[in-house]
Amino acid sequence: MTRVSALRASGVRCVLAAVLSMAATLACAAEIGQVKSAKGEVLIEREGRTLPAGVGTRLQSADVLRTGADGSAGVTMSDNSLLSVGPNSALTLDAFRFDATTHQGRFDATLSKGSLAVVSGRIAKQAPDAMKVRTPAAVLGVRGTRFAVKVDG
Amino acid sequence: MRRAGAIVALAAVATGCAFHSSTVVLLPEPDGRATAVSVSDSRGEVVLDRPFAAVRGSPFGAQPYVASPEEVQSTFGATLAALPRGEAAYIVHFDEGKDRLSDDSRAVLDQAFAEIASRPVPDVLVVGHTDRVGSDAVNDALARQRADSVRTELVRRGLPPESVQASSRGSRDPIVPTAAGVAEPRNRRVEIIVR
């Protein structure tokens, strides 16, 4: 292979890598997690609409996951964070970014009522405090991995 | 990370909101790994870094305490029961210099399929890895090619294409750490992660 064609080949590889990583980012932007378990009333508020949610429902940034008095739901995020909410809960997935190649990202969620259990995933493992959970009373910095939080009143 | 005290209270934590209180409990890891979460508001921070370390914040101040397993069960039982199963991971290798899985790896692929079939809504991630020969850009693309070929095999076996995503970690996540430029067959692999 001549020097020119070797350079061209490596240039093609760089462009290919860039396109593939862009595609991965776009895929993550649209879809950040999935409902893996659901019991009783489980709803999602998305862009001002309320949709029924169940096992298999895909989640997006800014979704609010709500449960009724008999409800509970479990979610697996694309960085392998596991979340679950108990009855009478409201959890907002404020922001979620995850780069599957570098494992860098950011996960912000707000529990405004009810209860939440978390097993943190790759975002918190890569950078402690890159995952935050807010309640009306406090901010939780997640260093890993397993905790539960309840909002009263 | 182990601290002398069960709970380090850096400051008295009172809640920022007059009408809300919250309780945070750090839960034990099944394998005993260290785990921690910080709980803060404008007045200070409490770090929970022992299993069952807990803090209750109210308008009257923060109360660090140690929760009992019974309290965790009665407060969070329904919530914890809804947690999804964690991921299961499988590793396959290629015959050297060929775009073909080794015979051992075909058996691993069968195991991965059994796990996929046992989950109601499986998501599968196929993650390619390389050794540290070559630049990041080249390795990222090479690992992606390996991941794509395993993804193709999974789809050929009947997994719906929308349930499986391929990605690349390049040389960032070796099984056997080496210096740059070292060829290491064990690091040339594809992980199949089932969620």
C-alpha cells in the first residue's frame, strides 16, 4: 500500500468512527431506558400528555413516571442504572446523557413524591456525582450503588 | 472506602422546604462492595457510606441514624420488589485473524440466547473491545466491526433487530491491562449484555 492510500484508508476509518459514534449518540438521545416491570396504575407524562405505561414502554428524557396507590414500576436505563418507584410516586427523568464508548454521561432525576430505589449504573461508576437525585428537601450525589429514598408530605 | 464513623455528619442538615421531609437509606451490596451516597442541602452534607446508614431530613433538622432491615422492608418493600433484574454478561472471542467465532464462543452464544429467552422484554447490547495495538480511532472502528458481526449473528438466530444494539469501547476496557502497543488476544473480545 502506498503512503497516500494508507493515509486515505486511515482517514476513511476516522470518518467511519465519527459517524458511528454520532449514530450511537442519536440513538441514546431518543431512548434512554425501558420499563421492565409494572404493577397497578403506571403512567408517563410526556410533552403535556399522559400515556399509560407498561412492561416494554421506552422512556425519553423529561418523561415523568407516575404510579397510583396500587402501582409500582421498574426501569432499566441505557447505562444499566436500575430504578424502581413504589405506590403514589412521581419521578422525573430530568436529563440523561450516556456515551456507550467512553461511559461518560450525566443523569439527573427528581423524586417529587413517593419512594424510589436505585442501583446505579455505568454513569456513576465512571464519574461519581455525575448522577444526582433531587427531592423537594435534598440533593443526593450518587457514588454507587444501592439506596432508597422516600419523600413524605 | 471505609470511614471510622458509621456516618459522617459534616453539618446539621435541615431541609430547604418547610413542608417536605425525606428519608434516604444506603442499602447493602449483595457482594459486600463499598457503596456511598451523599445527601446535601444548602446547609450541609451527610455522607452515607455503611450499609443501612440513613438520614431523615425535616424542617427541624437532619437526623442521621442506622435503619433496620425491618424498617427498610416495611418502608420500601413494594419499591424494592419492582427493581428490574440486573444485567447478565457473556464474552465471546474470535478465531485469530478470522471473522468467525471460536467453537467455545458458540456455546457461550447459546447460553446468552437462553438468558434472552427468559426475559419478558430483553434488551441486548453487543460491545466490541480491542487490545492496545493501534490508535483509539482505529480501535474504536475495529471493535465496532466485531460488535456488528456478533449483532448480525444474533439477529440471524432470531433476535428482533430493534432489541439489539452494537457499540464499541475500543481499547478502553481491557480484561488484562497492558502497556500501549501490546498485542493481547484476551482483550480482543465482544461482550453480550442481556438486560
